[in-house]
Amino acid sequence: MYGPIRLVRSDKISEYRNLGPIYEWADAQAYLIIDRVSFRGHVGAILCYHNPPVHQVGTPGLHGYLDGLDTVLGNVDDLEFLILYDANDPVHSGGDLKESLARLEGSLALKREKERTGGPEEEIAKLFDWGRSRLRKGVILHGKIRRIARSLRVVGICGGGARFGGSAEIPLMSDYLIGDSRGGMCFSEAMIGIIPGWAGIARVLIKAGLMNAAYMTKTAREVKAFDLKKIGVYNEVADIPFGLPKWTKTGTPHENEKRYLAVLEDHNDRTGLILLPKGLELATCPVEEIPVVEEDDKMTLATKDEIDLEVKRRVNPDTYSRLWGKSLKEVRESIAKIGRPLAPQSIRALDSLFEDYDPSSFDENAFVEKELEADAALYRDPRFLEGLTAMLEQRVPNFKNPCDDYEMERMLK
């Protein structure tokens, strides 16, 4: 098979042995495989997810995750650790935006019609149940991983380049994380019109604290691997001494694609030979040897005043009025100076969540439910459609809402 499972099922790692599969799911080129393995006398499992070309976490993949984790839960008495591992490619996206776009357009059209004819509010709400259902699967995934963590040591390996949305949130559900020196995490949802809804906010609050969670979610900026370690998200960062693969145009499109896929496979194995042994070591070493940044030593990515100042500039749709609809490539210099637009409704939802945060009485599961409800509510806002299409088209969105002027004035004070 192609992808990361090749290394998992190889004999290239010293003191490691693959003991065979305990779960397998596949859909076209995507797969999720869980193999029982041993390392230095310790027996555990590696969950290997692969969904090319950008490793988005589609709905079928979520079903694979949920069924596979049930298998792990049924085998916890025979295992000591679980490693979450996937490809080491340049980009790991979140959910399937095109799938969401088709569903959203239809739901909003029906919503307008029902509102015009005086349809009941509960009927209108049901039009968006598909969004809530998908978010619910992500929350159930979080619950299963945290249940497994009561019995096993759970390690997430974040190989490759930038991780967006769900591709960042799933490894964050682990106890311990290993990063790739070339990579990072980005909660880009506030640039689309929603918020992280798969427990990502809760997990960053636990690992990195309020200010770092606010920075990551409200500015939607990518945080690089070494900074993720400094704030407590990553326990270790593996130095990868070669670059990420790049697409080259030196022949026909078919030849270029074939060459790139071969480069990806080679790169995936080379990177995995560095990352996977480190993951196995972290999964099996004495707990006192696990690298941890002490609370008082954690870096703060930005102060509250710095975050507020940036958000105030980027959340005002009028800041971008002369750029609306233009391609991001066309206005690259302007966007580099002021940052990409933030959806006002996303910032309001995040502010509400953070206002209720109290570290002394924090209930992770309860917060995750609030996170889900806040995200699900944003699916009904027409500005989500604008943000979604703009992201897919790589243009500057217009989050201007004439009915929202009073609230915008309050936010900008």
C-alpha cells in the first residue's frame, strides 16, 4: 500500500516489530489502519490515517476513526500505548470544504424560503442538522480518545507541514505530541466564519493556557513547531534536515503528477524514519522522562492587548472594502500588512467561550459541548457561505452585514 502504512509495516525501525492489524478501513485512496506493534518489549497500537492529496478529514474518514477506536477500546487490556500517525505531506487540511459548500448552499436557500413563508424556527434549525451531526462525530472522537487515555499512553505525531482545522484538532486530543520542525498548526476557522468545533479550543486551553488559545483561534495565524513546543502543545520537535516536497512543472501534467507522487512517497518514508521512532520512544519511556514545559516556563504568543489590537483591525469589514472580491494573490502586499479578514460572528463566539473559562473549575467535556454548540450556531449565518466560498476561491471575503452595525461598533470600542 501507499502512504505512511508502508513504514509501519516495514522492518526498518530498530527494536520494532509489527504484530498485525486489529482494524482496517479503506475508501478509494483513503484508509485508516490500526496495527498491533511492539517496541523494546512494550506492546501497543499505531493508528495510521491516510487521505491524499491534502489529508482532509472527510466524513467517511471520521466513521473509520470512530469504528477503529472502538476496536482499541476493546483491546486496552492487551495494550500499553496508542500512536496517532499519518502522512508527512506539506499540507494537512481540515474538513472537506467543497462537501460543506454544497450542503450549506442548499440549506441556506431552504432557510430563506421557510423564513419568507413563516416556517417554524425549529424546522429552520433542522436544515443545518448535517453540520451539527458532523461536529458531533468530532466530539465523539474526542471522547473516545480521552477514554483510551485513561488506560493507555496516547501520542500524536504531527509530521509534515502546516495542519489546519481538524487535522490539528485530532492529534491535540492526545496526551503527548511530537512535531516536525518544518510544520505548524493553524486554526483558520475565524477567517471562514466558524470556530474550531472538535475540541481544539479545549485542548489548547489545557496544554497552553488562555492567552495562547485566544491567539491561535482569534488571529487564525499559523504557529510554528518550535513555538508550539514553547507554549506546551508539543512535547518534542524532531529536526528534519531536508525540505518539504514541491510540485515541479517540467513535463506534461500527467508526468508532473506521477513524479510528485513518487517524491511524496520517498519523503514520507524518510521523514517517518525520524518521527516514528521518536513517537515510539515517547510512548514507552518512563513517564518522568517525557519532555514537559513547566507552567511558569511556557511562552505567551501575545498579550491580551496585542491580540485585541490585531483583532480590532482585522474584524472590521470596512478595513477591506477596497479589497473585497479580489484574489489573495493580487493583493498579497496589502494582506501581508493588515492580515486576512476575520469574521465578526466567529470572534463574538470565541469571546463568549473565553469569558466563561475558569481554569480552577474547568470541565473539559462540558467545554467541548459548548464549543460544539457555538460552532453549530455559526453554520446558520449567511456570512459563513461568503467565508467558505472566498477560502475556496482564494479571494478576499466581504463579511459586511448591514444589520450588524451596532454590534460592530461595540466590538471595535
